[in-house]
Amino acid sequence: MSDLVASEYTPLEVPLPPGPDTSFFSETQWTTLFALADAIIPSIRTAATVRSSTDKVISTAEWDSAVTKLSSLIPGPEAVKVAAIYLEEDVSSNPLFRAYVERIFGHYVHEEGKSGFGLIMNALKYGFSF
């Protein structure tokens, strides 16, 4: 049996393999998709810090309560700062979120589904024309 204690083991980070080719959506379609993501998962801010119409604006009391609750779950001296960054973050600005969405579409959505999503993204960006 090994003398290695479980608490001494630290697994190494394993990088993801290269992502799929993302050219199945145009840059405009990706921009529209991630704008939708920002609207569905908004950044949370107070009236004093609001940046865009997709931000979820809450009162200062709600903000303070959320930061307090989150920071109590985060280890380290920067817990309050990390909690605030988390609440204010736009999902589309998170490179890991973007990479995961690209991987899901690239690896798990069939060609007909990608075409359908592309059509929807075009319609949302440019409006319907009949």
C-alpha cells in the first residue's frame, strides 16, 4: 500500500483538447447567440454600477446580502472581491463559457440543428423578412 496520504495528492489540471471548428456560425451569429446568453444569464449590479440594458439591477441592500452570502462560501482573503466579480460578470465575456458553448454546438449538435440555430440567430439579428 502506498504511504501517500489522500490530502497530499493534488491533481494536475488537464487542458481540454482543441475545440471544434466554429465556422458553422458566422461572427454575427456567434455575437447574437452570446448576446442572448447575456440576456438569459445577466450580470447583477446596483443602480450605481449598471452598464447595459441586460444587467439585472438590484437594490444596494440586496447586493450587500448577496455578496455577504457568496463571500461566506469562498475561501481566502479576497472572498468579497471574488463574489462581486462573479455577480457582475457577463457570461459572454468568460472565455471558458464561450469555449464550452462552442464545444457543445460543434460536437453534439447535428448539422440540421446548427443550420436551424443559424437561421434563428440571423432572424434575431436582422429581423424577419417575408
